[in-house]
Amino acid sequence: MASTTLTVSYRPLRIGFCVNENNINEIILAAQINTILWGGIYNPIIPVGSNKRLSSALVKLFNVDFLYAVNETENLKQFIEKYEKGELPNLFHALIFQQDQRNYVRNGVLDISNIIDRYWDKEINSSRTSDFVLPKWEQTDPLDRLFNLEFGSFPSQYNSIYKYEEAYKIGLKARIVKIAPTAQIPVKLAHKTVPIVMTTDNLEVILNMRVVGRDGIFIGDHTKASDLMNYWNVRASGTHLSFVPVQYTERVVPYVKDYFEDIKQHTQNSPFYQGANIWYDPSLGEEIVKTVSANFLAQNEVRTHHRINSLTWEVQSDKPGIPTFENLSVLASVDKESSNSPSISFQLPQKPFNKNTYNNRQLLAFDFDPITQFEYIGYTLKLPDLTDLNEWYSRKITFNPDSLRLTNGKPTLIIQVHDQTEKVFPIRNQELILKLFERSGITAKSSQAGHITQRLIEQMGKLDNCRVFKITGVRKLMDQLSANTLTTRGNATRVIWDEDPVTHQSSFTKHERLFIQQRTQPNLTTSEVFDFLIEKNVFRVGLEPTCPNCNLSFWLAIKDARDEVQCEYCGYTFKIAMQLRGISDWKFRRSGLFGKDNNQEGALPVILTLMQLERRSSWDRFAFSTALKLDSTTLGIDCETDFAVIDSNSHNDQVNMAIGECKTRDEITDEDIHNLTLVKNALEAKGIKVHLLFAKAVAFTGAEIQRFKALRAKNIYPILFTDHDLEPDELYNYYRENRITLPAPYSSDFDSLAANSAHIYLQ
């Protein structure tokens, strides 16, 4: 039984709270519900109405696990149902408040009861005081709406079996701090833990480098739904933020000044992030912003002004960090199922809170990420970040359409507190790639050439074992021998040595440092290469005896050799010992798929291309399929691609695919390029960035170069490989050795490979 290691973490579910557009009462209710949820401050509020782009952008940007309607209106219901058809699992709208037979409700997701219990057990029970406070104000206060978002407040309209406000006051020994109407906000609130801040307890948010260092204030109109929503969502992205109402600036001056002192202390060891940020809707006017901010900050203390409105969210590409508990590692066992597909079983680590009868069925998220995938080669749990495939991923990996989704490209299981073990099933690479084509309206299936190439790789053990085919002489040996042609060891090693009859230079010398298997001496020898080919059953050993009766020679496999043998032509039986004089009598011929007279359907240049892409791509997200037949009557597609490779770029969550043609010597035609361009267009229409790749085991012809330049004129930059690119163990070694400067000599993505190809071949 094999084993693997998973990096795992628990976290609260990230819930998108859907409200009707411009409905402030629903925004306040969303804030109140989030006050009782662990991680509630990080849950976005999503306005649903005329601006559908904004709503969809927020769902995608915050990578929410579920959507929740704070009000049961048809508008919100239809919006949520659109996502529950595949992108987001459906756990019904009773996810948060679940009603029992006594008309009491209990929370179905992680809530602050777990935080309160943990503090009581570890700290509060033995302490007289605590750092927790409960702000209180009159509902007639002009800033009532804002205080619900700024400090948090507990919902009172639900008949909850757990009394949250009472538990907060007693279980945390929280002191009540009153805010008098029209009076300034007490300064102490800037340094104490209020209910909404408590929801961050024990959670860490890893932010994008372009997102960190944005702590500051939001200047806005607290009577505008858009300002309240923008303030909440900027803070939900992991930014420490306080709202300054332009109409009541004087009420928050002491409080915000002390709040800024905390920011200064927080950033004093990070000079790059020092200073405060100011957020505001551009409709407010810069003069008003300057006037208001002058109450709190000197000019040199302002780091950046951020203008924010609905368009900001629609074009935003930097995803907010996901709030998680501590990262852990678990050891998992890898087994083979009856279908010969792998399964991964593991024990869930201890959860960062106590289980009890109230919370044992609450839902939480469990993110897991395999460190390596060597234990189940050909299968993957590193999935393209396409959330519309969530239901398909879930059915394949867990059999349950609602229990798994992606979080920034990592699988997330939706589990209950009482769960102890899990079992998941990696997806076969080719099945995943076929699904990506199907998603774009293209029917894909493995072609004859694809089957042959895949079997050749399996015969060698794995893709990396095929590096022996980088050796020029090995490919010449394969090319020279027909299915029934026999060779001797001496002749085979001479061909592998590949000496030029004119210059007497050997091509093998450039491969002497190639590593194909363990050896004691630094340089590889032709004899070792041939032994490796025999070991991998590329060549079969036998004899070529001559029948004394009919004088015809025939092949005799070593397994059939014995004292007396029978001629395969006339049936005459004779003793073979008289014809054996020494080791030179042993003969070799190609075996298995390598023995076919079809050039293995052009498999070798495909294999060489895949090896170079694997070495240069994100190794932990590399998945490939060999040749595929592609069809789509609607799109006018009827062609083949020699391979398909997906490489999910973790920097921007872009799913990249490379498709193309690999030839030994044949010409890459206009038709080849046209067909693959149609496929590229279809995939890119569905959000997958496609790179065309053309490879040959020899140099490109002038006509081919002109075709590639014509592609460049259409703003399509192909990746191009010849023998100079395919043969070296490390891509671009040829150019480094010849002091040729490339734009990206150590490229690790398809874009930089294309830039290098343009520099080498298309100048």
C-alpha cells in the first residue's frame, strides 16, 4: 500500500449573503447574521438587482462556498438557483437557521458558540475580566445603521436555541459600552474586541501581495446602501477598515485617531506598508475626502487613495484571501479500487474547537492539497480552477454532487464536525482533459495514435523514462529497423554512436551526461543505452538459425531456444548447438508496439515534446493526454491534436492548455494550423487560454516558418520546438551552450515558451 502526504486546513464556510439591491435593512440583517458566524466578517454581501455583472463578479471574486438569501424574495431565489445548477453545491436555504419540531432554530454552520466555549474553557472561566466589550446604542441614533456593520450586533428575530448575546456577555465576561446619541464614540472601542471582530478569532488570512497593506478608513455616506456594501466587502477581503460618515465626522474623530495608532503599531516593522489608506466612492468628491481625512491624518500619513464603486469589483482580479485555521499535514494511504483507479483515505486531524451535542452536525470546510502525485501517476487532484465544473468534480472525487468544490484551485470538502475519516478518488488526467473539450462544445476521444503513444509511455514505465529517445542514434536505430529486421549488439551500438562519415563526429557525445538509470561512471555508454532498451522490452533477444533442410533462416525467440528446434517454414527438427559459436550469434529485433512498421504513429516526437513541457511547466499541476480526435459539427471542427496539456497557473488562476502537431519529418501544413486555430477559438470562448505548439525532430522548412509568421500577424504566438529544443535534457541548453540570449531562458509557463520561440524562429 502506497502513502502520500496532504497539506490540509479547516475553515468556516465562506457564505455570500444575497440582498436586494439598495436595501439597507437587508444589509443590516446580513451583518447581524454574520456577527454570530465564525468568520462572519469575511463573508461578502452581494447586491442582486439590475447590475448582474457586479453580483456575478463578487461571487467569483470571493470564491464563496454557498449563497444565502437574507430575504425570501423571488429575485434572490432565482439568482441563487442559477449557481446551484453546478457551480455551487446546494445545501438548501436552511443552511444557517435549521428549525426543529419545537420551532427553535439552531445554526447549521460553524458559529461563535464554538469561540465562546473555547475561551471560557481556556481563559475566561479563571479570569475576572476580559478584553471583550459589547457596544450598545439607541435605535434612534442617526448612526444606528453604521454601528451594526462597524461593531456587529446580534439578530433578535430568530428563536435560536443558543442565546448568542447572553452567551457573549456571560461566557466572555464582556463589558457593555454605551454609545450615547449624538455623542462621540468611546475611544476604548478602538482597542477592545467587539462582536464582529470576535468572528476573526483563530483565523489567518493569507493575502495577495497586491492586497496587503491596505488598512485604513472608508469615507462615505452611511445612508447609502452602496457605501455600506462597499465598506463591508473591502473589510471582508481581509483589510482592517473603519467607516467615517461624512455627515457625523466629529463623532468618530477620537475613536478613529486611536484606531490609526493601532495601524501604526501594526505596520511599524514593515516600512513598505506604513501609512493609512483612504477608501471612498469617487462620486463623493476629492475635496470632501481631503477635508474629512484631515481630521485624522497628516498629508504624509496617507499612503494611498482608493476609489471604489461597482466597476471596481467588476474588474478586480486579485482574489481576497481565504480565512483558515492552522495548516496541518496528514498521512494518507493510496489504494487501488476494483476498477484499478486509485483512492486516497485519511484520518481527519483534530479540529480547533471542542465537539458537543449542539455543534456536532455543523458544517465546515476542509481544504486539502496533495504535496505530490507520484503515488497515482496519470491521475490528479490538482484541478483547473473552473467553478462551473464543481458538481462534476464532486461526483468524480466523492460520488456526492454537493460535497466538494474548488477554493482557489484546491479541492474543498464540506464536512460535519462529527466526521472522522474521508476517502477521495483522483480524476484520470485524460478524463479531465476530455471534459474541458466537452465544456467547449467539442467531442474528444483518444485516437489510434493516442492509444499507441500512451501504451509506449506505459511500456517504458513513465514519461520521464522515455528520455532515452532524446538520443539521436536511438531514434535512427528505431527508424532503420523494420518489424522483421534483425540486428546485432555491435551494429546497434554503432548506430546509437551515430558517427558522421565525413566529419567523424559522433552525435552521441552530446548525450553522454544524460541520465536514464543509475550508473557508477559519469558518462553514459552506448552499451548501457542498448541494455536499457532491452530491459524496457523495446528490443527482444533471440537467434537466427538456418534450417539444414530448407536452408532458410528464421527468428527464434530466446524463450523458445532448446536443444532441438523446429523450422518455422518446413517443420524440420534439428539440433541448434552446432550453429552456436559465441555471443555474436545473438540477434535483436524491435518488439511489442515498437515492432510495428508504422513509425509508432509518430509517437516519439510527441513523447519528446511532452517531456520538455513537463520539465518546464508547473510540475504539480501538469496533466496531459496523447493524441485526440476532435469533432464539433456546430463549430466546424474535424481534426486531431497530437497531445493536449493543461497547466493551471497558480499566480492568476488562469487555466492554460497547449495543443498542437508533432512531426518527425513531415510538413506542418496550412490545414494543420487552421484546424487547431478553430479548436483554440472554441476553448478560449469558455475561458481557457490555449497555446498552439508545433514540433519537429528536424529543422523547420522555410514554408513552415512563413506559416508561423502568418500566425504571429494574427496575434497568435506559437510555441515551436525542433531537435535543438527536444533533444537536450534541459530545454534551451543548446542556446546557452552557444551563447544565444533568449527572452526567458528559464521559462516555466507557456507564454514565455512562446516568447522564446518567436525570438529563435520568427525574427
